[in-house]
Amino acid sequence: MTAFDHTIEHLSARLSRGETTAHANIYAALDAAEKLNDTLNAFLQIDRAGATQRAEELDRTSAGASQAGGDASSG
């Protein structure tokens, strides 16, 4: 099963629960886009570097928010 066998709501819930990362999801999306683009010719350009950088930023923000939330609830 891939990330794209699920709805955006399901992926969002998995991200919120820490069951997956933005990084893992973006790699699956980029791989699928690049694989399918030969057939579909749907993209002029795929910004793998930009998408990866943004996913890493989101994961860092999410990790920081999780740690802050954990600290607040333990005190």
C-alpha cells in the first residue's frame, strides 16, 4: 500500500499521530509523479529539491511542536 492509496484526511491523521512524515510522503509523491509523467506528460517541471526542502521544514516544525506539547503536559 502506498501513500496514495489513502485520502488526504487519512494522511493528515497519520502525520498528526506521528505514524509517517512529510518527508516520506513527499518522496512517494515525487516518485509517482516522475514515474507517471512519461505517460501523462502532466508536469513541465518537478521541483524535487524544493519539495524535499519544504517537507524537511514541515517535519522539523512538527517535531518541535510535539516536543513542546510533551514538555507542557509533563510539567
